[in-house]
Amino acid sequence: MLNNQSVIESGKKVLIGNYGRLPVAMVRGSGSRLWDADGRQYIDLFAGFGGAILGHCHPALIQAAAQQAATLWHVGNTFWTLPQIDVADRLGRLAFAGQTFFCQSGGEANEAACKLARLRGQSNGQNRYKIISLQKSFHGRTLAMLAATGNAKYREGFKPDVAGFVQVDGGDFDVLAAAVDADTCGILMEPIQGEGGVNLYPADYPARVRKLCNEKGLTLIFDEVWTGCGRTGKWFGHQHLTDSERKVVLPDIMTLGKAVGGGLPVGIMHARPELAALLTPGKHGSTLGANCICMAVTKAILEVIERDGLLANARLLGEHAVARIRDDAPAMAKISDIRGKGLFIGIEMKEAPKQLVEKGLAQGVVVNVTADKVVRLAPPINITKADLDEGLSRLIGVIRSL
């Protein structure tokens, strides 16, 4: 008989135990709802670590995948294929003028970005290779991106660190500027730190970092793996960052993952043309990057977000969610801060919320805890207000009970 326990027992025999899996086997999804093998229903306020940006089994994505699967799956990148060209063209219009490289994950996209920053740093007779990132950051689980990640616990057991990565406290511009030396080629940062606890920066910090990069000839990389594709209420998180003249702070390179594939393996590096030109044949690649099915789905995601006005939906529902929580005095007595943008929300608890995720599952709501005591919400950005309210009511009940 298929149930949670039978699936878990089968999985334990054959799967490596590198994930702290919860005692639930999900077998079906629709919209912002999930069902487990015991038939229990859940409201999903975390969307598969943000990947299911349009929820589960969205009909437009199913149609796009099926049509492309019946046409062309994969031929490799020695040939030109239409779906990736369309996606790249859209990114240039939605973000900034540039050219695009496709891979299979956000971590790979960040690897590509760092390689490109080093190519620039070692052009014209230079030998610059260091990349500065920020404490509490997360950039992926490859050996190089572990070295870039500003959280020592992820590097435990994998020493020595890959050379050339330096971390400084995020938000302190003077400390960042002091870390730049003759070997520095770039700065890597998230517009909003995800794994670190949905952390925002002082208002003037990103613009000062941009100015520093201009002055020193450094490459500014924005890791938008969490904040891309509409989650924050704008297409990309950096579009919230402005200078004193209210102009958007633009990166030299932007990376995407998670939501841009809607749950399929898609990573993207989008770079200004003069940098992109440095990545000549043989310098980098990805065998399955930009496979046609994934690109067809990514194209459909971008179309649906635009067609259905989901940027506005993310902004409005994000504001509504924060207000709902703030208006509940018993829950707020347990909370020290609520922060974020759009439907990317961090609820920092006064004390580490033991078993909160498990208690949420018992009440039929899926959430996440990161940075020890930050409850992280990242539901599909097309979630209905009714589903969001029901999920929030369940979550608030759990927080009250802590």
C-alpha cells in the first residue's frame, strides 16, 4: 500500500541521506496545494525553495513542455535553437542589455559569473582574481561557490577552500572598500540575502558598491537566484535598488536559478555585452544547458507573469501577508522582525522556533526556517488571496503555540 511510511522506507534504502528530509512523501500538486501519500492536503508557502514560482502543475507550463517535447528535446549547444534565443531576448528587455549563458542551476550560474569576472580581471595583462562576497550569503554548493558563501558551516569537511574568495560583513561599505586590493576583480552579492535570513541592506549600500566597482574596474555580480523572476514584486531584485537620483543600480552580471525554471533545472548568467564577449568558444559550457524543453517552460513562465500581472500580485499579497502577521498580537509577541520584498518574506523569531516546520506540516502548511530562527515564506506568486490567508492563519496559529 502506498503511503508516507512505505515511500520513506523505500527511499531510505536507495537514496543518500544528504537531505534532512521531513517525514512526508508528496505525490501530487495543483496551484498552491500539495497532497502527500496519506492523502493529506497542504498549502505551500515555500514553493520548493522558491522554484515553483507559478505553483504546481500550471497548465501553461504543462502545455509548453508537452509541445516542445513533441518537437525537439535536446541537440547540444553546437547548434542554434530557437527557445533559448527567445528567453535571452526577453531577459535583455526585462533586465538590462546583455547576452545570456544557460546552465542547469543557480550554483552553476554563479560559477560561470565568477569565471567571467576572472577573465575580465586577467585581460589586458592584468592578474586580478579575487572576488569579494558577503557574510551570511549563499551562492551554491560547488567547491568554488562554497568558498564564496559567507557561512562557514557549509564549508565544514570540504577544506581547503578554493582560493580567491574573501567575505566581509554585508552592509558595511567602509569594510567592503577596505577589502579591495590590487588582486580584486569582482564583488558578488545577493540583492536580498536568502539563506542568510531574508536580509536587506542599508538604502545607500548597493549604489556605493556600484560606484566603487566603476572606480576600481571591478565586476559587480548580483546573485538573483532567489530574487529573480518576479518574487519580490519586480522582475529582478536589483530593480528595487536605486541611487540618490532614483536610478536602478545595475550589475555587470546577473545570475538566475530556482524560479526561472519553474521547478525544472535552469540556471542563467546574463552579462553586459562587453563582458560576455570574453567568454569565447571553449572557455565555458554546459552539456544540457538550454535544453529545449526547459527553455520552452522558462519562456512560458515569463509570458504568464507578464500576462497575468503577477508582479503586482506579488507586491500586494506580500504587503497583505506582512500586515496580517503584524496585526496578530499573540504571534507578534514571539517575533522580533518581519522583512522582505513582495512574496519573499522573513519572519525573525525572538527564539529559535523548535520544530516549527514540522508543526506547520501537522497543521497543513509548508514553510521553511533558515538562519536558525527566521521563518521564510516564498509561496507561488500566483497564489490566491484566499489560499494565502488560509496558509497564514495556520502559520500564525503555529507561531502562537510556540
